[in-house]
Amino acid sequence: NAGVTQTPKFQVLKTGQSMTLQCAQDMNHEYMSWYRQDPGMGLRLIHYSVGAGITDQGEVPNGYNVSRSTTEDFPLRLLSAAPSQTSVYFCASSYVGTQYFGPGTRLLVL
Amino acid sequence: EDQVTQSPEALRLQEGESSSLNCSYTVSGLRGLFWYRQDPGKGPEFLFTLYSAGEEKEKERLKATLTKKESFLHITAPKPEDSATYLCAVQLIGTGNQFYFGTGTSLTVIP
């Protein structure tokens, strides 16, 4: 039981490039979320999903897209990276409110 | 506006010196309050969920309590391995799977 896995662990992008952060869970949880964590700001919700085919925006959705085609996977896409998207990104899946987080992806946009 | 505030931002304790971390919240309707531990370079790890004022949960040297306006995480006789950042988060009624996090308390326990 791997829990929540995220890839890559670290990525450097140039402004304007696109990329997809991968997230997978093997706990059969319906709820999945993406957060970004910045110094002094705490964890902020980007997008979330309540099940396959259903997604919604969180607190800071601009510049990010998500889709949920299966229960297990919830990728986060950056369409045109900006330096303001430099952050640590965490994916989480949850059951009855308790969230289980992945190890994070550290993203640097130059 | 819904807000979650944690204090202090940082706390240094001698091993064995008990203390408390605070999480105060001003929200329209609390569904649940969650405590997490986060080690450097890792994702948050779930500790406790509290749902109603007066509720308490314990795990080893940690005890979490909840009132109508705040939650405390009490650390009794801490050890160096308790050093971490402790996060609290609230889940609001009617928001489904949305959680709002505080900025955390960085705890250092000195041997």
C-alpha cells in the first residue's frame, strides 16, 4: 500500500513552459486535492475532486488545470509556467475528512 | 472572512519542558478541526480530528483540545523527535472537501 505518490520530486521550468505534476493514490479514496505551500502562507487549495469526472476550483486556481479520469489519478497541469508558481505542491486524498498527503513536488520557475 | 491563525510561529523547548500550541479560528460553521505534523521536506502527516467543543484526543505525548473559538495542541515532556512543524486546518460546513490551513508552528525540542 503506497498511499499517495507524486512525481517528479523536483522540477525546474522556464517561464512559459508547461508541465504536468502527477499524483496517484491506491486507497480508493473519492476525494483528492492539490495544494501549494509557500513560506508564511500555509497550504492553499488549488483544485479538488470529489470523484472521477468531477473537479472544482479551490482558493488559488488561476494558471492550473486538473482532470480526474480515474479514482486513482489526479494530475495537475501548469499551462504556461510563471515565476509566481515557484512553490512546493502537495497532493492529498481523503476519506471522512482525514487527508493523506503525498511527499510533494518542489517546483522552481525561472 | 474565514480565518485560521496559529501561534506562536516558532517555539523552542528543552527536552521535558511541556507547552501548548494554539490554533484560533473565526469561521462561519466548523465541520471539523484537524492537526497535522510536517517534517522538513515531507508532506503533512495526520494527527487528530476534533468535531465539537469539549472534545479531546490523545496520542503519546500529544493531546488536542477544542473550544468554540480555538484548539490547543498540548505537548507533555517533549523529546527531540517531536521537533516538526505542526499545522492545523479547518473544514467548514457546506464546503465539501475544502480545508483551510493555518501557517503552522515550528517546534524545536533541544536535548
